[in-house]
Amino acid sequence: MTEDAKSQRVAAVLSAIRPLAAEYYRLTGKPLGVTGELGEYAAADLLGLELASARTKGHDALRIAADGTAHRVQIKTRVANAKGNGSKKLGTLSHHDHCDTVLLVLLNPVTFEPHQIWEAPMSSLAERLAMPGSKARERGRLSIGEFKGIGHLVWPSSGG
């Protein structure tokens, strides 16, 4: 199977899973366990990233700059509406020299389609994680609200 054919098949599988994951979430209030894959694929597709191999330490994708430099990108995904769920925690951020930037993909809780992607430099997130006074930060976890306060919206673009 060619890489293009494989990519098209993965897109088809994720399209089939999305409504099932959304229904499962509506019925149980819990994610089905595919939100990470949905977010990674959406970020790669929408932002032109190259997904890393499974189990690559510390990053999920690469952003290739015009000069050929590869920037390592960690992708976190949460089901959350655009305004709420600010206190909901992200998964543990791997911040030991394995990524340059982190993307937060927010999936619509009804459709599981991406509705926002936020980006923050890992160096800024690491500074926040190093601040004392929070057991969650000690474990490498930030809230959606904290992430948004550090990062900026990259999709949809504010320019239209």
C-alpha cells in the first residue's frame, strides 16, 4: 500500500470512528480513547505537520520550516467547548528536551470535530510547570485555561 493510499485509509477510519466516539461520550460522559488520534490527525491535516512514528519520545509531529529545520511538536487533545472547561487538565506534558512547541486541539463535544487549536512554546510551558504550589504542575499537568493563557490561537486563524 502506498503512503498516499495508507493516509487516505487512515482518514476514512477516523471519519468512521468520530461519530461513534461522540455518541459514546454523550452516553457515558467519558472519552472512548481515540481523542488523541483524532487530534493528532486533525492538527497534522490542518497545519501541515508530519506525524511522527508511534511511540516517538516526547513529540507527536514535526513542523518543517522553510529552511528545512524540523521543529518537534507535542499534541494534546481534549473534548471541550470553546469557552468552558478551562479548569479541565491536559495530559502530562513531556518537557525534557524532546519537543519545541505544544499544540492543544479542542474537539467539539457534540461532533468531535476540531474547533480550536492553540499553540505554546514548550519553554514557556516548562516555566509554568516549574512554579511551586500545585500538585498537578509537579506531575507535568496544566489546565486548559493555563495553556490558553500562555499560548495563542493558531486555528481557526483570527485573520479570517
